[in-house]
Amino acid sequence: MKVSSILKGPRRVRRVAHIVRKSVSHGLGFAVSRLNLQKYLPPWLRLPSLTARGRPEDLARRFASVLEELGPTFVKFGQMLSTRPDILPPEYIQELKRICHHVAPFPSSAAERIVEEELGRPVGEMFRSFQDEPRASGSIAQIHNAELPDGTPVVVKIRRPLIERTIEDDVAILTFLADQADRVEEFQPLRLPMLVEEFGRGIRRELDLLAEAAQTHKFRELFSDDKRIEIPHIYWDYTTERVLTMRRIEGAHLGELIPEGRTPVPRRDLARVIMDAYLRQFFDMGSFHGDPHPGNIVITAQGKVALLDFGLVGRVSPRLRRNLGVCLMAMGNNQLELVAEVMGELGQLSYSNRYEEFQEELVGLLDRYSSIPLEKLDFHQSFNETMGVVRKYRVDIPREFVLMGRALVVISGLVTQLDPGLNVAELARPYGRKLLRQKLSSGNLKRSLTAGGFHVSGLLSEAPRQLRHLMRSIGRGAFEFTVKHEGFEKALKELDQTGNRLALSIILAAVIMASASLLSDEVGTVDIFGWHVSLMGLIGLLFGMVLGAWLIIGILRSGRI
């Protein structure tokens, strides 16, 4: 099957060819070869035999460089991969965190035109002022400072023109590449189809500025009773799928305040407010700000903590919250085996020798961390080592749990820089107790019994009919079951290719032998530079030579001689 039949249109085919060439230029030709990407390109775009270049220890850097050069969509995919230490080794996570794509701002005239198209009025009527120079420019949107007619300071986020087409093309190509990679045994542990599907959903949500506005408004409502936290107000009359208008919050970014040593309120109080805000999101609200880097946390002149940019929001399911509550209480009681058991259950790791090895290694790791004073604990290293154990045993941890763990690590690192003596575990323990109380409350038990009763009653009512149907099928000899052998398709394909080459070789030998016998025949001879030769024999010999060359090139390209 050709690429053009999977990725419709010549634009996408050219894009695939560009990706292949970039990969080869950075020494990733071996990956292109393993994925058999050459044969999916039109003949005039196919590459010669591909080999790896560079040192193996530079592989992570080269991979990150390729993503960075391929543009905004691939950069964002790399940044998403950097949040999955449960799948990628630390050296890849470190390199992917560094990549960025400096996107030049699009003209302010285009920005104003989009605003007018979306809101239906001239910019001069809707805003008292609208700054031509963008405040910030990203791969999906750029932000302009403006003022509403009543003088309210706002920021207007405007989606790039035609960016949705570029993203749809690149997501389709990533889906194709992930499907190709999943057929190769070495790439299967990365679960690339799942990651690309997750990425596609996330970046499409990011394109919809209405979705970001809704999340921002939701968090503003959730924190409405906490005067220490500020979330931007959304102006819905000035917001659409392509334009987002919210109140401008001025202040200093947390990343600027930490090294300077000065804050509008005592650093110890500020650390507790930030930590408590995120613990409340994790354990009470069920949703959390998924990108809490220092640039997205602003400290106002009044000492309030403002959270910005809700393009990435994680969700904590009730089941996950209950398990986290158990983990918190177990950690507090030094029940490390219980923590490891909950982690194994979260990752759906079946009980086996691997399960016992996983539990033993994780308990040893947790025991070592519990002996280190909090001010000496490196949160990033401990998180990476824990994810290393998860990766080693291929535990399928839910993506939201990993995202939450990463956010918790980032915030814990920031608050301990503000106040090295802050006990994060002590702050989190009341939330764990609260979750356990909720789990054992009469209302929760009633809901569990209702749901359990529904499932049990359904099973009891359906089981006799299904069992009778099964017995009748067996009695008629109509009982069937399907056996699927994973990876067998690849062996069949290779066997088919081998058979085709063998058949082609036999035909080639027959053509050459028949042509050689015809060369000396007197019928249909021609004179070529004094050489009397049979024309049919000569044509057959030339045809055999071309066919033989084609067969040899195909074998060399496959890399198997």
C-alpha cells in the first residue's frame, strides 16, 4: 500500500519525504530502514540504503533535533513525550524538555482581521486600544494586550491562520508513522499509536480556544472561595473558537522571584499557598493545572497567586483519587508494601513473579526515599527513578497519573526552593484522610451498593440465557473460537516475499537460458557490428539482465543478503 492511499494528497506525501530526509540527515536512517519507509514513498523520492550515523549515546539528542526542525506539531509532540517518563528513559526526557520552536509572529493586520471575522465588529469599536506588537507568540496562537471600552485591561489570544490544516496533516502523518513503528518489535514497548492518539486529542483541544476558556472559567469558579488564588476572568462576548479574551493579570512570574529572594508576602506563606492550591486540585476538585512551570504562576503586587494558561488540564478520576488517598495514608504509616500494591493495581500488572519483583524493587526505592530529609530530597530524581521501575516492568500507568505526578514534582520543587523546611507530606496527609472518610461514608457506600446491585442483577438475569445459548451451540457443533497469533502476520509477509523472490529467480534463470540458446539460432538474425545474433535471443537476454538487476537492488535495499 502506498503512502498516498493512507495519507491523501501530494502535500502529505511530500511532508513524509521531508521527514524521512531529515531523519537520515541526523543519523536516524536505521530507524527509517526498520520502519520500511522507503517503499512507502513514490519511486522518485526513494532513498538509497540507509545506515545510522553518529554515536549511540547521542541518539536522544539527535531524535530531539529532528523533532525541533520538523516544526510546531512535532515540537509539541516531543514536549508531550517529555511528560511520559514511564515510557521514555531519562536521557530522552531531558533532551525533549529542551526543544522549542521559535515561531515568528504573524502580522497584526491578520490578527485584527481574524478578531473582526469572529466577533463581527471592527476592532476599533470593540476595544479602546489594541496593541499591534504581540505580547507573546506561539506555534498555535499569539497574544495581544488590549483594553475594553470601559478601560479594563485584557489579553486577546488569537489562533494562527490555517494552523488547523497543518496540524491535521502532521497528526495524520504521525498516526501513519506510529502504526508502522508498532509493527517492529523494538518499538512496541513505546506504545506509539496510543501516544499519538492521545496527542491528537490534546492538540485538537488546544486549537479550540473555547475549550480553554471553559477550563479557565471552571477553575475560577472552583477557587472562588479562596481569596489567595486568582484566575483570569473570561469575557464570553469577546471569545470564540479562534479568539479568547480574558482579564490581564499583572505581576512577577514565580521563576523571577525565587532567585531574587524578595516576594510581596513571606516566602514561607507563599510556598504553603501554592502547595495547598495544587493539593486541593489533585484531591478535592478532580481536575488540575497540567502545566505548572514557573512562567504560568504569577505573584501579584497584593501577594495573590495567579494561575495562567489552562490549555493543558489533567483529570483525576474518583477511583484514582481514592487510590491516592490510600497511598498517602500508607506512606504516613510506613506501609510501603501497600503503596507498591496500589501502584501495581493502577498499572494493571497481573500477579506473577514479575509482580513480586516489581513490588520488591519499588518498596526498596520508597524505603530509601523515606529515610532522606525532605530538604535534601531531589524530587525530580526520585520521580524519574520511580518511573524507571515502572518502565522496567512495563507497567501501564494511566496517563493522568503520570501527568499529575509530574505536576506534583514540579510544584514540590518550586515550593521547597521558597521554603526548604516545608513538609509537603504533612500538608497532603489531611487530604488523604478526607478521601478515606469519603470512601467509607454512608452516601458513598450506598452508591457502591446501587452500582454493584445493578451489575449483579444483570449478571443473574442474563447468565442462564447466555449459558443455554452456549450449550445449544456446543450441541449443534456450531461452537467457534478465534485464535490470534500476535506478530504472525509479519512472518507470513516475509515468507510471501521470499517465495516471490524465489519464483522470480527461477523465471529469470529460465529466460537467460532460453535467450542464450536462441543467440546462436539462424532464425531472425541481425548484424550488430559484424556479430550475427538472434534478435529474440538478444531481447530476452537484455530483459533478463534488467530483471536480475532489479532483483539484486531489491535484496540489497531490504538489508538481508
